[in-house]
Amino acid sequence: EKNPFSNQYKGPATFDTNAADYGRPEEGSLTAQRGQKAHMWVDKNIEKMVEVVKNHGKFDNEREGISITFGDLFHVYTEVSDTLVGILKRAKKRKRLHFAGDMLFQGTSDSVVITVIDETVDSHFGRLEKLSGGGTKLSSKPPTMITRGNQDWK
């Protein structure tokens, strides 16, 4: 019925573009399984990206989060994966990381700051204090230096 090369094919179906399942594969189909697998792969890589930013970035009082420049992240992350820009775009869309603009390019975007924007900053540094009027403040001093390879950040 759905296969145009079948003898039972009755022509193109009409679709309700407002239906919840419009544009989605049939439940349990191989396409749906591949989509779920791809979604889990992206989730895993976003988590890995956030951890790399936390481990190699520094706490930024102005942004109230852990930040790293795209140039520094590019040098660190290329050893982990070759999907840096795609994962960054997905992490921004899912509101896990923030950076200016929509696309980052090696060289021209090296100074763009990428910041972790989720609540895991609290558990990573363990010293952010929520203020009653909104916002956060450090309850103790941030680290004075984070070392990455042979480069020291102050």
C-alpha cells in the first residue's frame, strides 16, 4: 500500500502536517531506531564537550560560568573528536553551552568565548552561591591558575 512499486499501491497518501507524528518515522522501524541511536550519540558527545570545557576552561566572574575560547577548545578537543563545530552547535541549541554567533571557524573565531550555561557548574566548582534576588556569586575565590598542557591561564 505504501510502496509505489507494489501492485497494492493506491497513490500518494495525504498528510496532516499538524499531526504530532508528521515527519517522524514509524514507531519501532529501523529508521526510528537509527534516529534514537544518533540522538544518544549526540547527547554523549555534548556531555563530553561540556566536560572538556569544564576541565580546560576557567571560571569567568563576568559570565558566571566556566569559559574557554574557541581557539583553545579547538586545540584541546581535536585530540578527542573531529566533530567539534557540529557538537558545539547542538550543545548551543540544547542550551548547554553559549557562544556568540551561529557558526565558529578556525582562525577567525579563535577569540570567541564559549561558556557552560547549565547547573553542573555548581557541582563542578562547588562554590557558587545562589542569591535570593536571582543570580549567583562565588562563596570563595576561584582558582588563580588552571594549567592546560604547557600553557598557564591566570
